[in-house]
Amino acid sequence: MPSQKTILRALAGETLPVPPIWMMRQAGRYLPEYRATRDMAGDFLSLCYTPELAAEVTLQPIRRFGFDAAILFADILLVPQALGLDLWFETGEGPRLSTVTTASDLAELRPVSDIHQTLSPVYETVRILARELPPETTLIGFAGAPWTVATYMIAGRGTPDQGPAHALLAQDRATFQGLIDRITEATIAYLSAQIEAGAEVVKLFDSWAGSLTGRDFDDFAIAPARKITAALKARHPGVPVIAFPRGAGERFEGLHAAIGADCIALDDGVSAEWAAAHVQRGGCVQGNLASPHMVTGGKALIEAARAVRLAFAGGPHIFNLGHGITPDADPANVQLMIDTVREPL
């Protein structure tokens, strides 16, 4: 029987009178209940690896706002940690990792078959959520895409231009390709295990795809995503995949076919009108309200949310932001966005 869950219906290609809605980083620091739970955990990684607490923060925005989907609370850098890198978070500065910059570093990574021991608490979080989410709410699993994950593994931190990864790519393409291949295989195993635990959809976040151009975009944004998507669909027929190559610009066009994804998530660097004409014809799209509206609110938020919804009204669409909600956002503006999207046009 066809699913009655609105997000699964949109992902299957159905045009709905009201688009389903969820929000990237919807479990996060803008919510007081999240901050309280994180304080209880003690630190960010403990929150990620304590299934009861990770499930709790995943459920909080569902209870407060009634989103149509919950996205697993975790972090894209858990995969590098599972592959053997040291990972820690500096207060106020973000993640830090040991690095992979040589062929010998690559050779020292753990085999993909060993990652599940580290990641087993994440799978338990998925199992808890599969039991506790409301029956109408879709559970989304996720992972970072290989290029984006590699940029952190090479630099040991986030960087403004992904310069260290580009430098390694230029100097030692074979080692760089080997790292991408290892992350790709680990991501297939990780997402497959999330699906086996109860995830109904998975999303691949390529946050830094926009810094790739030409052949490099093809080789390191499209090709790994295509390989991951094909492997997951072979193992788990019928489970949809959402791809988010942030910053792709005009290269968003044709990505449904190039990757094999059921949905392409759009950032707000492209207009909804352009994306409706050039991307949505390939299948379901997700997005793409600018995140700053969650801070500023007001009439501009209402008008922008209506414009996004109207632009995509002719095809399958999941309403979302163009990037994650920021810690300074006002929860009242989130509710205003939801109310605006769900009101009749």
C-alpha cells in the first residue's frame, strides 16, 4: 500500500496541496529544551553517543512544532572517528580531528567493517526513534557526503575555503581518491545500518560541494553520491535518498538523474523560480527558504515562505530551509513559518 506519510508521498513524486515540512538542524541550540539536554549530557559527543538523550533532542522539535519529519541527531564527523581518527570539540570553535594527509595515514585507518562498534549507539538512537515517533512522522537518517567529510579529515577542522583538501587533491590525487573511496564505503555501511535500524529516508549532506568545480565536481561530489545511492537502493529497495550538494548553483540541474536520488535539496543560492523550472522537472525538490528569516521573522518571512511554496506548487516539494537553522533563531519564527506554509494559498 502507498505510504500515508506526506514526505514519503512527495519523495515518491506526488504533488501535494500542502507541502510537508521539516527543517535542517531542527534539533539545536535555538531551542531551550535542547540546551538543557545538552547540559545534562555534559558535552556534545556524549550527547551524540547517549541514545536516550540523542533521541530526546530529536523528538523535541516534533513535540513543539509537529514537523512532518524528524532527522536523527548525530554529527557527520562520527564516521571519521569510527574510522580511527581522534575527534574532539573546542568550546566556541568547533570540531578538531587528527588528520589524514599521506598514503601512510590512509593505510592506518580502520577497515570499514570495524566502524559499527563505534557507531552502534547511533543505531540504537534510530531504534528508539522508530518506536517513539508519532505514526505520521517520517524518520530521516543522514551522513556527510565523502567530499565534505574528507575536507575535515584532511584539515583537522572546518576551513573557510577547504584549502587543505584542494591542496592534497592537487598534490596527491591518488591518496585523495583513496580517502574518498574509504569514506564512500563507510558511508554506505553507516546509512545501511541506519535503515536496518528504522530510518525511512536517508539524506546525504555535501555542505562544501560548492567549492568543487569542473571535473572535480563530477569526480568528488556527483560520483560518490551516485555510488552511495546505488548501493543503498540495491540493499534497501524503496528507501528514498535525498542529496544536498550545497552551493551547486546551476549544476543542481540534472542532478536527480546524475546521482539517482529521489530528491535534490536546494540551498538559497538559487531562486525557487529557477529551481522549479530547471531542477523540479527531474523529481522532488526540497528547500529553500533563506535561514536568516528564522532570526528576523515578520512580514518578510511570511512573504518569502509563501513565495517558495508558490514557486514549487506545480510538482513534488518538501518545504525546508536553504541551510540549517542558526542558534540565534527565534522559535516563534519557526512556528510562523510552519503556519504560513500550512495555510491555504
